[in-house]
Amino acid sequence: MNELLLIITLLVSFGGTILFLKVFGKGGLFAWVGICTVFANIEVTIVVHAFGMDQTLGNTLFAATFLATDILSEIYGKKDAQKGVLAGIFTSLTFILLSFMWVHYVPAESDWATPFVTGLFTNTPRMLLSSLIAYVVSETIDVTLYHAWWNLTEKKTGNKRGMLWFRNNFSTLISQFVNIVLFNFGAFWGIYSFAELVSITAACYVIYVATSLLDTPFIYLARKMVEGKQKIIV
């Protein structure tokens, strides 16, 4: 069941990226980054066993933010990709502030939700701070590497459009490794043993490798879809 749910989540994460782009254009990608950032930071508090490994949830949603910024880089340019990163940062900061306040309200006698909210969000500021640091560093690396690889492949092939799969995958694989190491050790140090952290981090990165490879058709689809729309407008 866990494996099936993860596959469905992956399709929703990547499919939602394309849907928001199609319906709302560039602004939809900014919005989708914010949505995925919030949901991923809630999901990441859950550890599940799937595909023979213990792993935190949120991997596929975080992967969708990398897909969104890569699409922004490919179609709209580096400045808009950096705006996508800022959208994730501002969303995380807002969520940190709000979730911190939720657990400090004095509940009414009729309240039933506070114990559950407190249990879920007591450690959220630490997790979100770790997530924010990891997100800023890794997404900055992703955008920078994407355009560095792009310059390299364009010089090598003489074709600006060529080797999209290369710049997409190798920018994401490197940046997501940085992301998962910074987040897991920042959020869960002292909660899990070092051996458990290494195991969880390795499992999460295996999932990131799979999602990075699987997002390639989606970025090709996004480019084709936007270019097709531009031709119709012209």
C-alpha cells in the first residue's frame, strides 16, 4: 500500500506542476512551489517503510519544487527560476511563523484538535528551519548548476535546446543530495541515532534519484506545451 501511495503522490506532484503551468502559466509554477513546500514540510514528519527502506515522506513533493524551478530555468530564464526559489522561501517563513503560533494558543474547553496539532507541530519550527536552510542552499545550487550545464552543453553541441535531459538530471541529482543531507541531519539529529540518520538519508536519496530521472519527460512536456502555445499566439 505504501508503495502504491508513493507512486500516486509522485504522479500528483509532477502532474500538478504541469497542470498549474498549463492553467496559470508562469505564475502557476510559483504557486505550485509554495503549495508543495507547505505540504512537504507537513509530510516529512512521517516516516514510512516502502520499497524495502525506511524513509520520510515529502520526497516527491520536494522533488516537484525542483522540477518547477528547472522548468522556470528552461522556459523563462534564470531570474524567474530564482523568483521560484524565493516563493518557496517566503512560503516556508510564513508557515514557520503560523505553526509556531498554533501550538501557543490557549484552547477552549470544547476544543479537541489542540493535542493533535501540538503533537504534530511542536518540533515543526526546527524541521522547517532545517528545511528552509536546505531548500535555500540546494535550490540555489540547482539553478546555478542548471545554467552552468546549459552553457557547457550549448558550447559542446552548438544547440541551445539540446541535452535538456543532461542539465535537468545532473543539476537536480547534485542539489538534492545537498538538500537531503542538510535537512535530515538538521531536523532529526538527536531524534534518531547516527546510523539511523545515515540509513534514512540514503533511502531518501535513492527516492530522489528515481524521482529526478522520472521528472525528465515532464520537463520536455512543459517545454513543448509552452512553445506550442506561443506558436498559436503568434
